[in-house]
Amino acid sequence: MSVQLNHTIIHSRDNRESATFLAHILGLEVGAEWGPFIAVETGNGVTLDFATIPAGSIAAQHYAFLIPEEEFDSAFERIRAAGIPFFADPHGKRPGEINHNDGGRGVYFPDPSGHWMEIITRPYGG
């Protein structure tokens, strides 16, 4: 059997708010609450299990999502419609832009807990 990522826990200030935020941007469903977690399942079966933890205990992480080219416009429009700041680069030096790395499109944006989310249409190096 090959190794596959099954799930990861994402610390958040409010697990419902963060799960709903990401599910909305990516066009996914928010799962049922299970113990301290609220899951969002990606198309390849990996779940992102959002857990509320005390304020000040969250270390910002980066999560990148590979999405089909034909879904990028919809996701990007949801980011823009919500007034979420976005950037073409991970350092925030190109605000209000998308990138075209590896012949695809990509954009970085913060989630409600301060994590950096990224959507890309081509894997890096692809």
C-alpha cells in the first residue's frame, strides 16, 4: 500500500467559522461535528479537521489546494466577493494579483485564524 495523507488537524479560533470559510471558498461541504472537530473533506478523501484552541496558541500554517483550472474562477470570485485580501506570492509583496507559476494560476489568502491558504491549478514543478 502506498502512503497517503488521511487527515490533519487545523487549529482555529472558531472551528465552525474556519471550516465554513474554507468550504465556501473551495466549494466543499462542512462535515458534522465530531468531538472537538469539524471536518472539511477534499476531493481526494483527505479531511481537514478544524479544532478550536485557546487564543494565542495558534501558529500560522500554510495549506495549498490543487484545484481544476475550470474551478479557479469561481473560487477566486468568492475570495474577491468576501473582500479577503489576496496575493500572488507567499510573502505578500504582490497584493491584489494572482500568479501564473508553472503555466497555471494561483493565489494566497488568509483564513479567519491567520493561516495562509493557497489555491493553485498546477502543481509546482509541473
